[in-house]
Amino acid sequence: MTAEVDRPDGWKNMDDFAAGIDTNRIPVSDVLAGTEVSLTFDDGTTTTLSFKDAHSVNVDGGAADWYEAIAVRDDLFFVHWTQASQPREAYVVVLHTATGRALRIVSIVAEERTPGEPQVSQTFTPGTIDGREVTGEAPAPTRDLIGRRALYRYSPNHLYEHVYLSSERYAWQCLVGEQRGHGDVDMASTWKIAEDVYVFTFREFLIPVAATWLYDWAALRSVGSFLGISGEGDIRNSGGGAYIQPLGQVTYPDGGEPV
């Protein structure tokens, strides 16, 4: 039997706040249509993505599945896809063609809740783009965001504040939108792709949802996607994107830094 979570009164489901949260997202592009990208990951796995058009991809020669690609920069792409054969999973690959490097993020909705853990888990695997010269540092976990505080404007009706507390947790609150007045501290992970470029993800405790974001901190933009369960019990994928407004940064004294 699925474990129940004690939510505050009026707590919203994923589908309650997702509508319109992609208003300020960088538009989906067909820049990869007609191309094929092969990737080799550090765990020994490989993936070949054959992009047929703007929304159809064959993964490793399988049946056509849905995808979307967003060109965050000329050499930086957020690629998100799902597979009909694995509806509880969602895949993101960040491609940095300038360095020949990639990062794969897999989000999985568990069949049942485990008390004290988010229902949606995430794994991270660095890799390289076959046929590209590989330079620079590999994607890796980073502490760069710790202490930063920022506003994220997803639409006129979606304004959130983030405070990056540690390498494992962040705090959020909704200032404008369906979740106004709500906030929490959830599990989070941050990976550095390049200077001022980060993958930030979170996994909520109170509702079954996780998000994967690509931050361009130089341009102050974010693009990303949510995977979770709607109030009706359906698996949902939703896109999002925001303008970032930094509010400041805390500097911790020696001996007092968070984990």
C-alpha cells in the first residue's frame, strides 16, 4: 500500500501550479532535427539519439518517442525525452558541444512512497559526445550555488524565491501564483557544466514531483522540466523556464560551512 504523506491544508498538486509555468521558457527548437547524436557515458553505457523532426526521436534504434530540444546557447542544449515503454521515467541530456561533454539525468517515479524519501528519484551520469573533441572539466557536483538567493519569474503568475542551503538541500517559497504562501526545504543536487552553467535538480517530499533545470547564470535564464504525478494520479511531464533575478549571496565563515 502506498504510504500517505501528511500535507498542510490546501497544499497544491503538480498540475495545480504547472499551467503557464513555461511562459518565460526559451522556445523549443528544431535545431537537432535530421541529426544523430551518439553519447558514451562514464558508467560504460551508450545512447544514440536519432532526431527525426522537432518532436520525434529514435533512442538506440527503438520506436519513435517524444522529445524536445532547447538551444540555451549556440553550443549548449537541453534535450528532454520520454519513452512510451517506460512511462514512469523521464530523461534529460545536457549537451555542451564546445567541450564535447554531456550530462544525463534520469528521473524515476517509484510505484510506492518510502517514508522519509521523495517518491521521484534522480540519477546523474557524465559522458562525452562521440566524434567531438573533448576538452575542459567533466560535469561534476558543485558547491557554487550554496549561499545564493534569487527570484525566478516563470510567468506573470509564477514568482518563486530559491535559497541554496547546502550541497543537498534548498529552500523555496511562492510569492505569486497558485502556491502563494507555500514553501518548503527539499532535496537538491547541483552539477557544474561550464563557467556560469549549472544543472540544478530538486525532489519534493510533500508531493511526488522532481524537476531538472539548466541554469545559464551569465544570461540569468533557466529552462527545465518536471516529472510527477497529478492530482488524478496520472504521470505528467511539464516544461518550465524563468528569468533569474539574483538577490545576494551569503558567505560562511571558516568552520561554519554547510555540508
